[in-house]
Amino acid sequence: QILRTIAGSLARTHSAADVHLYGIDCGNGALNALTRLPHCGAVVGRNQTERVVRLIARLKGELTRRQDLLADAGFADIGEQRAAVPEGERLPHIVVLLDRWEGWLPTLGEYDHGDLTDQLTAMMREGASVGLHMVMTGDRQILSTRIGSLTEDKYGLRLADRSDFSLIGINARKIPEEIPPGRGYRNEHGTETQFALLTEDATGQGQAAALAAIGEAAAARDAELPRDRRPFRVDVLPTRIN
């Protein structure tokens, strides 16, 4: 739900020219609703290996392209580039939402001897400065890999074992016994954060409907946006060509 809230909030407040969204759904399909947003180029599932490979390759290529572009123009990061150039030339922020790291590991994480994981790791290490951001959810396994060490901001929500809060640098004794839904605690300082719903209807169907409504409004708002400023797509290839 946090990933859907983040996507909906970004789509509601930013043009599809400024933020491009991509989902990697290794869970139960909850991210599929993101495809209703004009900001979303693709949502790929853990069983769609070919689409995942194409998405990661495109993102890695875009990372390299941006590094070269910023270096050639003398910009330190995407913030400098967006502040200095005309609106139509601003690089969009790219946000990749990966749901359930524990679902990635035994499937896509094993593909080609872990190559996809290595590419994700590289994007996390190098992407922020050029506007490529990763937001990931998972159980305690996400903190026991290289991904955990590369993640600057971590939030722990309600955990089966409160001692697991120590994995993000929080003394478990400082965490309440009862944690309300959506309440998270930020790494190291334990700052409380309440993640919101997109609508009062807390069901999955209600949240998906809210995303669809946000998508309709955003599509109308961005109707005149040219194709070259919209997110690149990773469409499903036909299984049969006549």
C-alpha cells in the first residue's frame, strides 16, 4: 500500500513530464493499478522475466546516458540540470517501485547468476544523482543483503518480531507494543511516520479505484504532453506473429 500511496501522490502533484514511474511486482499484483497513471511506463511481474530484463536494460542504459549528459554539460546532479535548462529540456525523475524483495530473490534474483540483482545494486549506488530512484519493500531479508547497506532511508512498519527493528538501527525497546496500521519508524532516530491511504476505503479495490481516479485526472491535465516527454514503455511482446 505504501508504494501505491507514493505513486498516487506523485501522479497527483507532478506532471508526467517530470516523474516517470515503473513497477516491479514480486507480490500479489497490487502494483498493477499503477498502469492507470499516465506517469507509468510499465509494471512487470516476477514471472515476466523477458519484460523485467528489458526494463532493467533500459533503465541501466538511461542511467549511463544521463551520467554522460550531466558530465558533458558540467552539471553535478539532476537538480542543477533541471534548474538551468528550459522546461522542455528538463530530465524527468524516474522512480522504480519494487514490491516484496523476498519474492525477487528466489526468482528474478537467481536469473543469469544474479545479474539482475547486480544491475539493481548499481542503479541504487549511482542513480540518485541523475534522478533514478528506487523504492523497495520487503521482509527482514531486504536488510541482510547489499541492498540494505545501499538504502539511505529505511522505515520499519509493524514486524512480527520487534527485535528486528535493530536491523535498521532502532532500539526495539523504544517501539510501542501496539503499532497502528501504516505507522513506520525511520532508521537510526526512530522518527514516527504515518503513511496515508489514497482514500478512506482501505480495501485493495478501494485503493485501486482511487489510483484510477487520480490517473484520469492526471491524463486530462497532461493531455497535451508530447510523446517524447512521456515515460518509455515496456510493452508485452506478442506470442505469435501471423
